[in-house]
Amino acid sequence: MSEQPEPISPGSELAPVKSGFPIFFGILFALAALRMLISFIPLPVSMLITANIVVSVAFVGLPIISLYFAGRHRWTPKLAAVFLVGGVVAQVGFALAANSVKSPLLGGLLMAVSQAALVCWSTGLGALLASLLREKNMVLPITIFLGLVDAFLVLAPVGTVGKIARSTDQRILKTMAYVVPQVQHQATGGFARPMAYVGPADLVFMAMFFVAMFRFKLRTRETLIALIPTMIAYLLVVLLFGNVKLGPIQLNALPAMVPIGIVVLAVNFREFKLSKDEAASTWVVTALGVALLTWGMMQKPPPEPQPEPSPSVNGQGSSAPKGSPRPGNPNRSPSSGRSGGQNKLDPQ
């Protein structure tokens, strides 16, 4: 009969510090309130760029801080599963309700709660994944592989995330992604217009890293301090330069796991002491990820669907009069995944 493992005591090597749940939920409540407030406060056009930069900083930095404090809790697989299942049900339920009600105020409130639920289930899934890590050296190969796979999914022409991000059909993003709201010069009365989308996978893996780093007593505070400005700068690159193309890479959709992984490894690299077998496994995982990314970048992009011809009148194609609405630039579509900018900081 095998002995039962002893529970982790507060003073043991793997025990995290005091739970950060009060701050975690406090930040989610503040973000929901701010999301509602943005829809009611119009600003002069001259202030929109500055205001939207501040909003971008808040809606990227604060969720990262909330994940940091959630990582301080002593997670169990059961608690993580409760967050995951409850959060998914709440996000989908409140989002469907928000789209079915007629009142913009009530709809905006329901959508704000839905967004908070998204962060909750992402945190639960991240904690569940972190529970699978048996020792800290596993963080190194996982971080490298996730970054390479994310780059493949977002940057490669055949990558599913990149195709969704650059598509003109954004229904999947609007349903599942974390939304960075946009300040407008006219009040919208509940529903804040989206400025950018961040894929839930980024929240999941940041939560996983924070839970694991607290569990294994890595450099959590230093990682947080480095991660916040990195991710804010990354989002601003997408928002400001989304129509720029560097070789095969379009800046309107970038893989956020790359900077997340770089920060985690750069800050904590000295903490990893790999055996020969662990080092060999890490090199194998890296080689596989590089091979996948290389293969993906060499593929040809799928042909774009051709638009249907406009109805003609007396043999002449119809054209919209000057000033009439036109389709948005597909190159400004948001990234599903990772960091995405749909609208400029100045919506004009």
C-alpha cells in the first residue's frame, strides 16, 4: 500500500503566498464599470487618440495584474474546474442575453459581465494546466514550444488564428475574444465600440505561467513588471501600424505568446537547472516548433474569395455616391488571437 502524499503546508517550497482573489475580483469589477463608463462619456475628437491610449493601457495592464494576483491562490484542480466551467457558461450566457435585449444600457451591462466571466474561465483553465506541471524545469520547453506554435497559428498563411484575424467575418472574435473598448466622440449608451481584441488563449497561458511561477517560487513580481509594458507596447504596435507589412508578416495580427514567452524566459532563465536529458528534450521540442513554423511560412496563402459584381443598370455598374458607407479595410481587422486592432486610436 503506497503512502499518501502530504498536503502542501504554508511554509513548504511549493506553497504560494496569501490568496489574491479579493484583488482579482476587484479588478474585474473595476474593468466592467470602466467599460460601461466609456460608453456614456463622449470626448472631443482632439482628445480621442490620447484617451484611447490610456484605455489601451488600462484594459491590457489591469487584466495582467488580476492574473498575477489570481496566481497567488492555492489552486486545486477542482477549484480550477469550477472557474473554467462556470466562467464559460457565464460568458456565453451573458453574451447571448446581451445581444437579445433591446436596451443598450442592459445589453452593455450584460456584456461587461460576460467579459469578466471570460477572464475567470481563462484563469481557471490556466490554473488547471499549471497543475499538470510537476517541476519548474518543465516551464522552459513549454514556453518555447507555445511561442513557436502561436507564431505558426497567427503568422503562417495556413494558420487558423491568422486567417480568422484577417477575415472580414469577425463573428467568432466578437463572441469569444476579450475586447478592448474604444472611446468615441458620441456616447453609445451601454455598448462600447471595440477597439481591439485579445484572444483568450493569451489570458489562459499568462494565468498558467503566474500560477506555476508562484507555485515554484520563480520571479513573479519581476515578470509582472516586465510583462505589462511589453504587452501594452505590443498592442499599440498593432493599433498604430496594423496596415504595415514586413515581408510576409502583417502587423494587424501578431502572436502574443512570443513576447509573453520571451519575458517569462528572460526574467526566470537563471532559475532553470536542466539535466542532460531535460536539455536534450528542450532542444528536440524547439526543433519541432521551428520546423512547424518554417513549414507554415513557406506555404502559399489560400486564394481570397472574389467579390460578386455589383448590379448593373442599363449596362452600367452602380457606384456608391460620395460619402456613403463603405466596407472597412480588411487589413485593419482585429487579431483573434493574440493582439488585434480593428480600429485606429482615432476612430475618425
